[in-house]
Amino acid sequence: MDVGDEAVIDRGGLDALIAGLRSTGFRTMGPVARNGAIVLGEVAWSGDLPLGWRDHQEPGRYRLEQNQSPELFRWAVGPASWKSEFFSPEEVVWRTSTSDGQVTLTEPDEPAGPIAIIGARPCELTALEVLDRVLRGGDVPDNRYAARRDDAFVLVAECGTPAGTCFCTSMGTGPSAGTGYDLALTELVESEHRFYAQVGSAAGAEVLAQVSHRPVTTDDRSARQAVLARAEAQMGRSLDTEGLPGLLARNLEHPRWEEVAERCLSCGNCTLVCPTCFCSDIKDVSDISGAVERQRRWASCFDLEHSYLHGGPVRPTTASRYRQWLTHKLSTWWDQFGESGCVGCGRCIAWCPVSIDLTEEAAAIRATDGAVAAGEGRTS
């Protein structure tokens, strides 16, 4: 098989595919239903995937519901993104030890075996590509992130069941897969349970060639298109991206920032579930033996100390911190990285305790663009 080839596999073929990846040393990780949510965990066969589970998401609300559906991918996204597998929420960067007056610095070993993702959504794949430009393609790449991503295998599952908080169509990140995957699957269940497979890399071609498959028919292609068209029609949200970076840049003193701050808890949930946020803090920890660990943890621009300079924080108010997050995500990210920092996954909406909706806030500012006098609603 070659890049660009298509085929159809059944559930047994998916099991064989997972087994093949495991036999070559990959740690196969995918979505699993656990503790009332779709989370990331080890997937040894298709039965570990969320069989028959569906998520329902609205602003500030998330719940799982199980039915008799045979589908493995009948859900949108869970609270955890694939970012956490490559850019760990907390890790030791290096540690030192002292012996006979000599100080030795060592870096912790990586987990055994590279990771194979089984069932990332297209929006999550785009999020990884966004992070790649920040952490792998910049002037000073993060070597650990780069090594983990370089060795990874990505199987993306095209989305047929968006949540009420999803708006990937607006962002051009779904529900179909674009590029950057090794294999892409579309789950089809009418008449027979099967998966429409597309090859995105030489590694994907090699893996697919080793499992039982059949040629794609016209009915298979039509069924896939119907799944994707239905997903677009059921998209729960939309975001008008026309001129959005400039819109936010010229409304930094808009009174809407103060209005949203009256509800915002500055808790940082939106940044923690976001698949593209990459801020982190470094902390050195020592013990009585003289050993030192340098630890890195995720950080949030909603933390008061995140903008601390000499004398105090630059963004002391909730309004200024929310404005920083939203304008960076949708506006100044373009200046830094040539693209949006939002992929339309909707996690920040579902997991906000007070139901703040990014798409609603952007629309409110657009509705009164130009009507606000300079200096009103100052958020510094």
C-alpha cells in the first residue's frame, strides 16, 4: 500500500492493527470511558475503546450516556487532550546527586516504547500540529516534546458526533481529517460495522497492509460523506473568524472584558483543558541530602503570578487575564505562529464552571465593534 490509498477494515481488522502496533514496541493509547468521562488510557484491543458511549456537552456541563450502539467512536472529546502525552502536565527535567564531593546531573529516562494514538479527533490532530510549531519547530525546540512526537504513530478517527460545544467546522479543523496522520478511520455502521481507512504516511501504509482489508466501494465513500455532512450539520457552535485577529486587537478596552470578569473565577480550567495552551513554570526543589530536582509544571495565564515582573503582576485583574487569554488564542497567536491558537474543540466551554462561552464573547465584541469610545471599560 502507498500514501493516499484507501481500504475498508472491520472491527477484527482494527484489533489486528492495534496488535501489530503493540508487537513492534508501541504503547497503544486511546480514549477509554472511566470515572464518568472519556479519558486517555491504554488500549490493548478495540474492546477497551468507549463502546456504546456518547458524551453530552453544553456550557459548564458534561456527562456520559451509554446505549446499545456498536460504535466505538460515538463521542466528541473528553477533558484530557493528547497534549498531555507529549508535553507532560508535570515532569522532572533533571536531577542532581552528590557523592564524594562530586555533583552529577542526570535526566530521567523516557517511558518504555513510543506512543501510538488510537482514535484522536481531527481537531486534536490540528492541535498537535499547532504545538509542533511552538515546541518542535521554533528556534529553541523542546527536545523532549520533539522526541516523543517524532516517534509517535497517529491514528485519527474522523468525527461523526460533535458535541453541543464543538465548532471545529468554523476553524477548518474537522470533522474530516486533513494531514499529519498515519492512518485515518471513519466509522460506518449502517448495513455493517466497518471502518473506512485512509493512509497518510509510509508507516501507516505498512501497518494497514498487514491487516485484513477490502477495497473501498462507492457505497463506502457515500456513507463516509454522509457521516461527515451530518456532523457538520449538527455542530453545536460556530465562530465567525472573518477579521477576528484585528477585531480583538482594536477592542482591548471594550467593556465586555469587565462584564465577563464578573462571572469568571480565574480558575484556569479553560487553559488546562485547552489542547494548544503551552505555558509552564520551572521550579527547583532540594532536599537535606543536597540533591536538586528541576521540575516543570503546566501554568496558566489566569494565575496572578503568571505576569509577575519586578514590583508585581502586569495583569492584576480578572478582566485583564481573561482578555490576555482570549486575545492570545484568537488574535496575537497569528502574529507569533501564523495561525489561530484555537481548534474549535469546545473544551473551554464545557469545562468552564460558570459556562463562559468563547464564541459568545467574540460575537458580543463583534456586535459592538467601533461603537465603544476609546478608554471606556479599561481592563488594566
